Amino acid sequence: MPSITNHVRRLRFDANEMSQKALADAVGVTRQTIIAIEKNKYSPSLEVAFKIAQVFGCSIEEVFFYQ
Amino acid sequence: MPSITNHVRRLRFDANEMSQKALADAVGVTRQTIIAIEKNKYSPSLEVAFKIAQVFGCSIEEVFFYQ
DNA sequence: ATTATATGTAAATTATTTTTTACATCAAGT
DNA sequence: ACTTGATGTAAAAAATAATTTACATATAAT
């Protein structure tokens, strides 16, 4: 139960309905990792957070929200 | 060997010579975690990254650098 | 001289993140 | 009817992050 929320799913749909697998491939992780992040099962490592933000062309703070 | 560098040590000295322990306490981790991050032994979790940035009053991107 | 604070290093353990594998349902297209 | 792609769920294993503990050196202050 992480204290960090995120807009990954929203951003994924905004990004031309990008699929979980497409995002996973773009980021370089497995689909399970994307699912876990979207479902807030845990929050990602800083490296994965950077990569996700990069794929969506925004800053970490625009994707992930602390508190 | 993380592909992320950081300015934690620099920011710590800029912040009135804040000690490793003072930063660790402010962030809510142990001194070993701060040491590991400063020495680039590994990069922190997203949560710890957010807290460190918060302590220094800046964004994650001003503390941590991807690539 | 001794106390206190800051830093350095190291190693074992615990906790968390990520991968791997597997199978399920649903909808769209052929 | 069948195939394909997208999503959902689950659980074990592997990888990485973080804690705990311990001891070392150095410097500054009393």
C-alpha cells in the first residue's frame, strides 16, 4: 500500500490507447510490472519511474503523486 | 551500478552542511541508505526519492538524473 | 585525555520490486 | 467457430533496496 498514486493508466489511454504490453515493452519491464503499478500494488523503482515518465514525455511529478 | 546519478551530497552541503544522519532522519531512512545513494551503490525507491527531494525543497529531477 | 559528532566500510538479514509462468475472460476480426 | 490481442488474477522465484549491527578513523570541543 504505497503512499504514491499515479496516472499511468490514464496516460496510457491518452497516448493513443497504448496497451499494457506496449507500455511494458517501451519501458523495458514486463506487463506484470505495469499492472502492479496501475493497481497500486506497489510503487516502482526510481529507474522504472523515470522510464515511464520518459515514454509519456513528461516529468515524474506529472505521472506520480506523493501523498 | 545504476544509470541514475544524483546531487544528494552536494545538496546536503548546500543545505547548511546537513549531516548524513540529519538527512537520514529527515527522510525517515537509515544513514546506510543515504551513504548507498550518495555512493551510487544503488538508486532509491521512488518513495525515498520523493522524500529526499521534499527535504531539499526541489523536484526529483533536480536531485536525480537519468542517463 | 576523553567525549561527541561525522564519515567510511562491510556483511548479514529483511523487505520490496520485478520477473516468470500460467491460465482465465472478453471483444474484435476472419 | 476460431484466432488474436487486451486485460485480470495469482503465486513462486529472482533481483534489488533498505535495515541492522558493528567497528574504524578523523576532527572539534570540554
